[in-house]
Amino acid sequence: MNDASVPARAGAPVRERLALLVAQILGKPDSAHALPSEGSLSELGMSSIKMVNLMLAVEGEFDLTIPQQDITPENFRSIASIEALLARLLSAAP
């Protein structure tokens, strides 16, 4: 099973679900609660390959497709920036 297919908790708040996904992809699933929401993902150890896995995991976890124009370093800088992107995408969903 690859990193992108590890499920988070569907009933949990968005930030908690994102933190769990990030922790799983970083290979530190027990540290999800300690991840800073504003902390730089690259400084936490997120490589470019892991970032691709995170984008795929976010799409799967939240059952959406991230538009190409939204796949930017700014939108994937931190857990908080991904949360803001999701809020925008989910509010625009039909």
C-alpha cells in the first residue's frame, strides 16, 4: 500500500485529517497531533515526491480534484495553507 492510500479519519475536523495525512506521508503517523499547522512542510521533511503523494492523498481523502492552477507552492506550504485551499474548493463544490 502506498502513502497516498492510507486513509485518515473521515469524521474528524479538516485540520486533524490533514495533519494525519502529512504525518503518514512523512512516515511519522504518531506525530500528527504535534505538527505545527503553520510550519513549512519542506522544513518538516516533505520532499517533492512526498508532496505529490500528499496532493493525491488530499484528493482521495476529501473526494475532490485539485485544479491544476491551484497546485502551487503557496497552497501546499503548510497544513494551514492546504486547509484554506480545501475550504475554498469545498465551498465552491456543487
